[in-house]
Amino acid sequence: MTSPRQAPLVPSQNRVPSQNRLLTSLSRDAKARIIPNMENISLSQGEVIFQAGDTERFVYFPNDCLLSLLYVLENGKSTEIAVVGSDGFVGSDALLGEGTSWSQALVQNAGTAYRIRASVLREEFYRNSELQTMVLLYIQSAMIQTALVAACNPHYSIAQQLCCKLLFSLDRLGGDELTLTQEAIANALGVRRESVTDAANLLREQGAIDYCRGHIKVLDRTRLEELSSECYSVVTAESDRLMPWQVSPAANSSHG
């Protein structure tokens, strides 16, 4: 397992996360106890933070990166369980359980994240009802995402699944561009690379995206949402309902 590179640390009094919405939602008192124990790290695309079976010791709060949680089968094939960005955190097994991961955490898009030892955050979690509420609501939201996508995917085309994949990623990264290879998409969706090529070409013909050498730019987000499966709108609505303090970008971009 490759260790994440530690980015230059700025003075603790200035290290207030400005992008992770879960952290910025905390009260000043909670931040004062948590932030000094965090380190700012840089994560590279394709970097594996932990594998299934690893003992997790840290909790990661992405700022401007995207982390993909994958379940990898014995034959090497994988399926994405969830994508995590500025909306949440990775490391719930370490925070709430014995710390042994059952999934792989892969960096989908490079960027920075705040990292804190699980033992330190756990101590604050059990004494701070505010943090408990936010963490548990986020976990509930992530479980809904995982369950609905798993239920929907067998009933929708790969193009519709790709639309959901892109929308979920954009909501958690911001902007309208992603760096995502066809191989990475195929691994996330659990399909052949050729199927991803066909789906991407279809979306490009529809005027929804432009795609070239692993770089995806969304040209028409409304069209992308129209072409996606229903699970995207349901998951987004549930997320906004459960965590009203950090309404997803989609609520501001596509409905306004």
C-alpha cells in the first residue's frame, strides 16, 4: 500500500478546511478540538489508500479529490460501492468498528484531503452529539446510495449507469470536468471497457458530454440528468433531506 504524500502543513490556527462540507458544517467548538489533530495530504489519481482486509488507522475527509470505494472479487473484477468527495469521509470502519476494511479505497481524481487518526476522532465522536449526528446521517446517506445504485443498475443501460456515475462524481467534486479513464469507469461499473466506449460515444452524440483521452467535460448537465437512471434523483433527494446543512451542488445547478 502506498502512503499518501503529506502536503505542507500550514499553522494550525489557519488550517480550517474550506472545502469538505461535513467539516465546515461543524460548530466552532468542535472544529477547535478536531482541526489541530488533522494533517493535509495530497492524493494522486490511482493511489490506493487501503485494501480490503487492511487495518484502517485513519479517517479521510476529501476536499478537492474524489475517492472511490470498490468491492473487488477474487477474480479481480470490481464494482464501485460509493464515491466520496467533499460531501463526506472515508474510514467509517476505523471510526465505528474494529478498523478492518472490507472494501478498497481508490483515488479517482487527484487532490487534497484532511486525515485524522481514527482513535482521536473516535474520542470526539463519543463525547460530541453534534459530530455523532452528522457522521451517522452521512453514513445513512452513503448506505442509501449504495443500496439504490445496486438495485437500479441491473435494470438500466450502461449509458444510464454512466450518467449516474458522472453526476455523483461531479456533485462531490464540483465544476463540470472529470479526469476519468474508460478503464476506471469499467472497473467502477463492473462492465467491459468496450461497453463504456459505446456508452460514452452515445452521450457525446446526445450533446451531453465531450470525452477525449480520459478527460470528460459535461456540456449539458440537464441532458445528462434526463438520460440517467432514476436512482440519481432519488439518492440526491435523500442526501439533501438527511443533510440539509450541506445541500448538494446539483440542487443549486440543475434545479435553479
